[in-house]
Amino acid sequence: MYEPGRNKKQLTSKGKRTSSKEWIYAFFIAVIAALLIRLFAVEAFNIPSASMNNTLLEGDLIFVSKLPYGARMPITPLSLPLVHQNIPLVGGRAYVDWIKLPYLRMPAIQSIRHNDVVVFNYPMDDKHPVDKRDYYVKRCIAVPGDTLEINNGNVFVNHKNTAILPLELQEYVVLTDGSGIDNHLLMELGITEFSAVAGHGAYRAMLTASTVQKLLNLKNVIAVTPFIWPDGTANEPLFPADSNNFRWNIDNYGPVWIPVKGTTINIDTGNISLYKRIITIYEGHKLKINADGRMLIDNQEAHEYTFKFNYYWMMGDNRHNSIDSRYWGFVPEDHIVGKAWFIGFSRNSFDDSVQNIRWNRIFQRID
């Protein structure tokens, strides 16, 4: 028997169920699409430090393309989607490392080039699998096969002095007549790192080459001089932490050769500190150095070593305020995530006002 009211209710209920299923289906499709885009194409990262000032600022949200160097396939596949190390709010690891896949990468469009701004996993993080290590962003200064040297703050690659980048920061001593420099003027000049030092009217500042000239044009500025650590002074625990053989500092460093996949070198007690971490951690061999200086790799006496990976040398644009390859050495190719592409959003994290958005930086290309 025909019952119009009942059929109408049945149709309405069925329509609601169909609509709910469609929304659930659409949600899962969106999650899968986001996951695939993040994994193989583009991923967003926040800039948490000043190591890349003035190219990248604290509070920048950057988009990184994985296409140029080829997207790295997951090494730790058993992990929550769209989460890196820890589960938000709840805490605890967002992955389990019961299964680790070998390093594989999609075909690359280009190789990493000099001065590319690159995102990679922090090489010294031994607590997590490679693809779950902290993300760092630096500029690639030297590529496989290069010889790098820093002489009085000047960077040489293959014995050629590299050009100072327009936004690159170097440390200077600014000497004034004692009247000081107004904070508002410092802000107008884009100087964010400026502090007084011992001596009347003396300051240390991180400056670009163009800003140096602007300061020299001020009437109360007497001199602006580069602050350089003297050669032979090992001022900090830099890579390879071997002051007996390498008394280097951040301004006088090297020469150091960047390893190339498949290349064989001689190893001895004079250079093993440069390659020890590569051999044992990045490439997974057992290394033993006997009291007489003989070296055993995987229980076999060794006088030479052949590299499994390509390696890179990364440095921050804020040269005296960056923890980079000068501190922890080479970056293996399996740690590379992608190439910094553009700034999607930017806000001044030190400004609580409603005007803290840096509109002029949004959609700015990263070079």
C-alpha cells in the first residue's frame, strides 16, 4: 500500500546517509592528495632561527620544492601521515622504526648547484631515522668534488673567491664618536643584530655590504671594520673536532675536499677525523683505530676508502651566527629534502602588534 509520508522519510534518511558517505570519501581523498603533494612535490616549513638572515627571517613560512633534486622516498614508512617526529598535543613519537627502507630518490630535474638554498635533515641527529631528523635550511656552498677554504672570512671554492651575496651578513665592529646610533635608524637600515662592546662608542653588528656603506655615511660613525677570528685560533669546537691536525675557526677554515660517490681516497691518522663519521654513521661500517695507527674497516685492514654517497657543504647566510657545516661537516645526499622555492607567509615573531605581518615578503622567491 502506498504511504507517501513514509516513503518521503525513507528517501530523506537515505539521502543523508549518501551525503555523509560522500563527505567522508571527499575527506579521505583530500588527505591522500595532501599526503602525496607533501611527499613528492611541495612541503611548507617554518624558519625558527636567524642563521639565514637576511635571506630568510624568523617567522617566514617557506615552500620547498622536492621536484628539482627528485623526491626522496620514505625511509621510515610506518608513521602517521602529515606529522614529522611527534604527535601534536598528545606527545610521543609519530612513527615506529621497525621497518627501514633503503635510500631511493625519484629522478631529478637538476643537481644541487652552488648557492642553492636547500632544506635537509640535520646530519648530527642520531636519535631519529634519517627522514625523521630535524629540518635545517642553509645555502649550498660546495658540491661533491669541490675543495672549500675560508681565508679571513672570504670563502674560496676550488681556489676561486666566491662573490658576497647581496643579503649575506658578516660581523663588523662599528666605531662611533660616542654618541651612539638611534634604534629607529637601525630599524630603517634593517639592522637587527647590534650590540655594544668594551670601549667607548664601539659596537658589534651583523651587516650586509650595502649597509656598511650606509653606516659609513653617518657623521658620527668613524669606522666599520670586519670582525675576523685570527688564523690558527681554534675558537670553537668545529668539525672535525681535531685541534691536533686542524686548528680551524669560522673565519679561517680548511682546505677541505667534499667527497664524491665512487671516489677512493687514502686514509690515515692525519685525515681520518674528517671522514670517520661518514664511514661509521652515514655509510654504516665498523671502524677501529689501533694504538699503532693501523685502521680496520669491517675487521679488514684499510689504507683507503671508497665513498658510497655524494656529500655537500652547507652554510648560513648569517656567517657569524649560523651553526652549519663548519660545525658538523658534510651533508650526505640521503639527507637532502628539497630546494627552497618561495616565502608563502611572513610575520615578525618579536612584534605582538597587529602590524606584524611582513607583506613585502609574501610570495617572494628565494634565491
